[in-house]
Amino acid sequence: MQALSAPADAAPFDRAEWFALLAETGLAPMIAVAGEGPEAAALALTEDAGRITPLRNWYSFTWRALAPMGAAGDRLLEAIARHLKSRGWRVTLEPVPDEDGSAERLARAFRGAGWRVAMERCDINHILPVRGRSFTEYWETRPGPLRTTLKRKAKKVEVEVLTHFDARAWADYEAIYAASWKPAEDHPTMLRAFAEAEGAAGRLRLGIARAEGVAVAAQCWTVENSIAYIHKLAHLESHKPLSAGTTLTAALFRHVIDIDKVALVDFGTGDQSYKADWMEDVRPRFRIDCLDPASPRSWLPMAKRMLWRSAH
């Protein structure tokens, strides 16, 4: 998997190390692999009572197959899809991107292997294509209220952007997150282990905003293959009037655009309204739901799917 998950366009969620972190949270990996001469393909999965799903959790922006492009890769994916019938009656893959053809490719492979496949949107991804702009040029295009907020509040907090893991700064992040409006995290130790590894690799961008020495906002980003990924952000509701989150977000955008020279900023999944103030485009994320028509357990969901399609 390490060889398969290191292409030039790899995201953090494609790497074997990411799947290892997921396994450490208690997910049981089922890695389906097929080979043909020097070529190989793999799907990182997990299974429960005949239901097969991706090896992922809510920290994962995307999930996709690890396979070479071209006809050989297509044959390997179809071979995996065919073999999975011996392990389960339903395979549900999400959230799969399709700007690189991943979703259509997987749907085609499972159809070719005899599964009944439904592909539908399940989420969206807000992104900022930088298009060679400086931060100043980008900032001039932001909504007026956002620019006004930064102009009025920027001097009320001190901002630090770290490119390495720092235990004290991470403790500040965890304290802010615990006191914020965010839901409790399922596996905070996994995120810390990820941040430590990304820091060691030089990919971490950890931002902290402080007011009079008190940490009031924190964000965890990473930068890889000319893409900045916004993983987590939080601020203290008790200090909301300071707009520290806005100031910190602007500082991190400035850093990844002007210093890291990224081509794209990825705000993960979810259609929260505030993301549109910072980002300019959206991309769909897909669910690929595959049913084995030879399994009696598939017949009722297949009938429901047919009725839904007839009604719509």
C-alpha cells in the first residue's frame, strides 16, 4: 500500500500511514488487493456482517481507490469488485471525489463485476483555486463584511503559525476545541498522532491566536502537493467578539498562498455557510452503493431503490 499511495497527487487520506492511524482507533482493516504483472490495486475497507464500507472516519475528507490509471488498473479494480462478493452482499463507498474520475471509475468497475450500482451525491467540498494570485490579490475579492471584520479586529489578537508540532500549542488547540461549540471528537489521539507525523514531515501548519496571552482560537492545516488542507478549526465562544477565528484564518491563508505557494486550498466536506466567504468553488462528493443481486439480503433494498427511481 505504501507504493500505491505515493503518487504525485496523493492526499493525506490516501497514504498507508493514514489507514494505519485509522486501524489504531479500533477499525478492523480489510485491504482488498489485486495484481497483474508489475501492476497492483487496492481498496482500503472494513466490514461488518456482510456490509463493506471504506476504512475512514470523520477526519477523512475523501476516500478513493489506490490503482494505476489506464486499462490495467480498471481490470484490477473490477477483479477486486468481483472477489468482494465472497465477503459481503453490500458495498457502500463514500465520500468519493470525481474531479479525477475516481467515482465513475469505481462505479464502472462494480457494474462490470455484476453488482447493482447506484451513484449519488452525498456531500460537497469547498475549495479555493489560487490561480497564481498573491494573498493581497485574493483578499481584494472577499466579501466586504469579511474584509471589514479583519481590518477592525486584526490588532486585537496575536497570531502564530507553526510549521512543526509543538506540544504546548497542541494543548492550547485541544483546550479551545473542548470549550468551543464543536461536537466532541471521536478520536482526538488520532488527530494528535497525525499532527505529530505531519509536523515531522514539514507539512503541518498549526495556527494559534492569543488575546492578552490567552489562546482563543486554533486551527490545524497541512500542505502537500501544492494543496493546503484545512482539517480543524475552533475558537472560544467567550471571546467571539474578538473575531479571532477570522484573523487566524486570514493569517493561515496568507501563509499558504504567499509562502507555501499552494495552487489550491481545500476546506473539506460540509456546506457550512461561512466557507463560501473564503472559498470560490465547490466540488461534489459521491456515494457509490453496490448490491449483489445474487444475495437474498439485497433484494429488499434493490426493490426500494427501483421504487424510488420510478417515483422520481
